[in-house]
Amino acid sequence: MSQIEITVLKQGTPSRKVLTCCFFTVGEAYRDFKQYIGNLRRFVIDSEQLTDFEVRIYTDDTGKEYALEIAKGFPRISVLHYDCPAFRDGKGHSGMFGTLVRFLPMFEDLDIAWCSDIDIPRHYLNPVLLKQMSNHKTDIYISTYICYERNLRSSRRNSVVANKFITKVQFPRALLTRFLNMIINGKLNERLTAINQENATKHTPKPLSKVPYGTDELFMNTYIYNWIVSKNIRIMLDRDYFAPWLMFKMLRKEHRILMQKYYYYPSHSTFLEIKKILANAEPEPGVTEAACYKDFVETLPKLKSSSILRFVVKGENLEKI
């Protein structure tokens, strides 16, 4: 069984609008834990932009003390402890299991569930996004990158990136239960092994795990994606065309630094610099025949002030645009 037990350690101001994240560590953390603590502090401060949201931090024994300390003085912050015996690993849980737990508000009767990473730019939490969703009469917000389907955890057009996903509709809890049971029963072993292998070859390798880095996006791009399509839900989709790691051979260090700068502090001058770099970058072998790369080549010259294009689409057309 994949029962997740939740204990409220600190109840913030209740709201029918919830911003949700997770905070934990693993035996071989792929980033320094002190950096995670700093990320969580900044995330909590940046979440103050969403003035009428309850902010939930899902954590286990590896992070609860830090989460409770950081949440002090923030009345809207809730800290929830999770425990799932089927995925326990020592003091914590297997691999990136916590990234799946943060999705729990999506299965509750809420007005809005906003799922987020903690290591994101401040502008990712801009409340204007909600106004834009309302203006477009959409119930789902998806953020993606051009050619993101080249990741094994995604593998489909307009894949969901889990660091910024918003829903106004309630998903069936059975979707997550089935997915977790598939892992427990070994029915996803082949897919998870492939993701582990892909993770090991990245520029910053991730440790092997029963629940590897990217498992959350595997869930989002199978069970959640399929449900959105089947219900034909109206979506606001942002597609970012600045995704060089998915299409090009390794860029020079100074170019990677510039990309990071644009991610956190976008400006028009940096946008123009990166646009020029990508126009002359050498593609990875085999990528030039991909439909997404052809889309990139056609679209890049047309981008005038931002790397992102916005689409409003019904679920049945999500893989067609």
C-alpha cells in the first residue's frame, strides 16, 4: 500500500488557495543542504506576494526542524510532516519521494493549488499569473520548455515542468495512489532505470534511487497529463524557447552563467545576448531532425522581447500545438 500519513506540525492561516512545496534531504544530496535552507528562506519571503494563499511546506524527519524554524513569524505558513512506510529510507524517504507529496493539494477541494519548487526566481510567484489565467478563462497553467520532451521523464509535446504548475480543478487522488503502487509493484522499473541512467550522465549527476530525480515529472506527464487531455480542460501554456541544454552541445561557461542570470533576473539586454548565442550554437547530433528543434529554429528570430510564447489551448489539443 502507498498510504501517506500527514501530521500538521504548524497550521498556517487556512485558505482555499494553497501554494505547495516540499523540503527534505537524501543520503547523497545532489546539492549542499545549506543551499536548500537558503532556498527555503527565500521562497517563504517571496511567497508573501501571494497575500491570500496558505503556503504549505511538506517535509519529513530530515527537514522538519529547519522548516519549523524558517516558518516562525510567517502566519500563513503551514508545515506538514509526511510519512509513507512503503517508501521509508532510514530517517527519510527514498530519493525524491517528497516531490510527489507536494502534489497532495491538487487532490483537495480548493479554489487554487499552486505547485512549486523552492529554488525558483522571485518572479515565478508573481500573482499577475492568476489574473491572466482568469482573463483567458483557463483552469490549468502549464510551464514548459521547447524540446522538453527529449527528457525521458517527459517524452511528450508540451510536457509539464513541475516547478510551476497551477490548477483550479481537483484531480482524483486515485491517480497518485495508482502511480505509487506501480512503483511499489515494480511496474515502472524499466522507465525509472532509464531515468536513473539519464540522470547519471547529466552535467551535474544525480544519485541512483528507487524514486529518482524527475519521478515527479514522470507522474505529471502520464497520469495528470492524460487526465487533463481526457477532460479537455482549458489551459494557459507558457513555452520557453531558451532551453539550450536540451538541444545544443555544452555551451561555454560564460554562456551558462548568462543563462542563469536571465533565469533569475530577466532583462531585455540579456535576452538579446542569449538569442544571438543560441542562433549560432552547435546542435547535438540527431536533434536537428526533431520537430521541436525545427520549431525552435523558426521561432527564435521572431522572439522580440521574451523567450516565452503563450498559448491558450484545450486539453485535447495539448500535444498538437
